[in-house]
Amino acid sequence: MKDYLLLRLLDRCKKVFRLLGVDFTDIRTILQVKFEMDQRRVPTVFADSAKKEDKKKNQFLLSLGLYALFGLILIPFLFGEEYLFQLSIVFSIYMFLVMSSLISDFSTVLLDVRDRSILATKPITEKTLAAVKVIHVANYLIQLSLAIIAIPLIVAISVKGIGFAFLFLSSIVFLNLFIIVITTLLYLLILRFFNGEVLKDMINYVQIGLSIALIVGYQIVVRSFEFVDLNIEFQAAWWQFFLPPIWFAALFELILNQVVNAYFISFTSLAIFVPIVAMVFYARFMPTFEYYLQKLDSHERNTRERKKRWLTWISNIICSSKDERAFFHFANIVIKRERQFKLKVYPSIGLALVLPYLFLFSEMRNSTWGEIASSQWYLSMYFTILLIPTIVVMAEYSEGYKGAWIYESSPLKGYHLAVKGTLKALLVKLVLPLYVLVSIIFLWIFSIRIIPDLIVLIFSSMLYMAICQLAAARIKRPFSKSFKVIQDSKGWQMLGLVLLGGVFFLGHYVSLQFTGGVYGYLLMVIVANWLAWRRI
């Protein structure tokens, strides 16, 4: 195995480890194995593109190169002296990148139960195992942090000087402490009250949430400021005490711009003392955390699927046969249980939910509430149908793809009923709840005058799903392929299908230019639905 740089550096600190009462030989051996395993693990950012011939490459270093590219986003915010605004954005982006990587790719380190089940049974002390985990996590965070901030830090030194760069680097250190402790304590809280399966689900949902957090999060930070004649004015509010990026940005305003007030002093105090206090709590609860990690070995799951009456009722209406209804319920269970499927699909649902309102909020800066309510901005609801290409394409893949033998052993005359039942389950389980939520909010904003438009939207969604299947997806056997074999061409297919969604928007918009045109357009969409679903 490779002799890593960190291990050679640790060799110079043997005496320190011995003074701490840990076995350095054990630490070095275990870390060497862990570093080797880290190199072989495929990061989330490459999970879809990793191929067999790439297995020998250091995927972790490749992912660091990608994070270095993400770090270039920080550079424009290092110019100027509006530190509170600029660095709030910088630290928001940094927190997003680190937390998403920490939870999606490195949760296996924080939640590694192999140390207890394998190593703890050997003559290795608890202190040694704790030191291994601390060094392992620290090594990962250091490499990830340097990848993100290395180039911005060089720019900061050349533009702002050594003092600014030192303050920036120190803030990153404290921010990393805050991130690691908050993440671990969150895991501890979940494990305290729930089993390991709930934690795994939670990690999955955090991965999903973080994938859209950047789009929404920067809006919250930016709205803490107001632009007046191209000057940025900070509008202090109590809720900003819950935004860690502003804590660390206030440190620069206080020290470099020497702006002293109660808010900046409070924010700076939080930036310094919260990570320190958090680390004390982390050290205090670390044994408890290790104890609760044993729950991850449990695979308890409530296997009793309660039959929901509303799903049965809907399946009886929209499914034409018993076979189709059977696959409707089967797809419903897969959608509910499979974490990998949710990881691929739910970010699209989140974006489809958020995008319509982002455009409305942007328009509110230039228009009054009454002007928006009487306008045609409700057509932004068409962003909700952009999730359909993703869910249709992904319906062919599954973690349990090996169970596809059931298609061969079943007495089906063809797979079209399986495809129809699956597509209808996707429509009911994923598209319909989003449609209902958006409809309620848009009715409140634009009044009942948009009811015909909402009816057009649901029929357009159904037609869009049928076209996606007929035009590009062409699912033959639902959930029968591994996620590892997703072809690169699927990305181009989804791009084309997303652009096709714009046709529905244009058709609806054009129909509104004529009196009663929306009703004629609705009739066309209904007829097209009947023809398209018959073709599947």
C-alpha cells in the first residue's frame, strides 16, 4: 500500500501520541488502510459517470479537482470592501459545498461501525480508535477545504494582503469545526430516538435537500441586504443570529473596517465561541455517539405496508386491468423505499417546487402585489412539469434490479401494462402532490380565475409523461437496470425532453391571447392524451 504524506508527517509525532497513551503503530496501520479505501470509493459527484476502466484511478483526488473548480465561484466576492455582504455569500457557498460532501460522501467515516465490530474486538484501545477517527476526518476536511479555497486564498493574498488571508483561513478553520460538530450532533439526535434505518433515510433526504439549498439559501442571505444607489446597506434583524455565514463575515467587518456595534460584536462572538463550545460538547458526547452507532447494524424496517385507501381508489379509476393495478402498487412501494431512486429524483422535485416562486419573488421587486395577482405570471407553474423527464427516465433503474427475473416468470403477454402502471404511479405519487401544493398557493395568489389553467396543467403533465416515454425514455421493463449503467446519452435525452416542456408553456401562453382560447387548448390536450396513452 502507498505511504501517504500525512502518515510520513505523523511519523515525526510519535512521541506526542505515546504521551497521549495511544499506540502509534496501530494508528498508522489502520489509517493506511482507511486512506487506501478512500481512494477506491467513488464520490457522489462521479457516481453516475464512473466506469469499470476508471476503477484504478484515484476518484477522491479527481473529486477534489472538481471542488477546486467550484471554489472559483468564490473569487468575485473577494474584491471590494463590503465584507459583510461579500463574505456572507462566500461562507454560504463554502458551507454548502463542505456539508454536502461531508454528508453525501463521507458519512461512512463519521458513521463507521466497522471500527467497533472489527477493530474493537482486537487488542486496540478506545483512545487509539478515537484518535484514528479524529485524524481521518481531519485529513478529509483539510484536503477538501484546501481544494475549495486554495485558489481564492492566493487571490485574497494578492488583492487584500496577508492579514485578510490569515483572517479568512482562520474563519475557515472555525467554520469546519462548526460543520463537523453540527453534523455529528444531528446524527446523535437521530440515533437517540430512532433506529439506523431512519438515520440512513435522513442522510438520503439531507443529500436531496442540500442539492437545492444553494439555490434557495443565497436568496435568504442576499435579502439581509438592500441595494441603495449601488451601495449595500445591512438591515439587522433577530433571525440573522441563526445564519452562521453572517457570524463569520461580521468578523471581517469588525476587524478590517472597524465597524463596531452590538450586532457585529454579537455575531463575531458567536463565530468564535460557538465552534469551541460545540467541540467541548462533541468530546463530551463522543462515547455516547459511538454507543448509538450500534443501531446502524440494525436493519429494522416496518415491513407492513399499510394499504392506503386513496391509492387503491385512484388505481381502480385510472388503471384498466388487474395487472396494471398490480404494477401501480408495486411501483408505489419502490418509489417509497428506494433511497438511490429518491436521491436521483427528489432534487428535481425540489427544484420544480422552488423555481416558480423564485421568479415571482424577483418580479415583486418591480411590481406591486395587485399587479402580479392580475398578471399571467401564474404560467411560471410550468416549471413544475420539468421534473417529469427525470422521473420517467429513472423509472427504468433500481437498486434491486436483479429482481427483474419476475418479468420473465410472470404470465404477462407484454410489458406495456407494467410500463403504464409504473408511469401512472409516478404521476400520482410524485407529480400530483406537487401539483396540488402549487395549485393551492397559486389560487391564493391569483384567485379562482386560473382554475381552467390549472386543469390544463394537469392534463399537460399527463401528456408530457406519455410523450417522454414514447419519444425518448422507451422504458421496456420498469426498475430492471442498475443505476451504474446509466448511459451518457440519457443526459442529452433529458435535455431534449426539458426543452420539449417549453412547447407546453408556449401553447398555453398563445391560447391565452384569444378569448376562450384556453378551453380550446384544453380540449386539444385531452384528445392528445387519449391518443398518446393508447400508443404506450
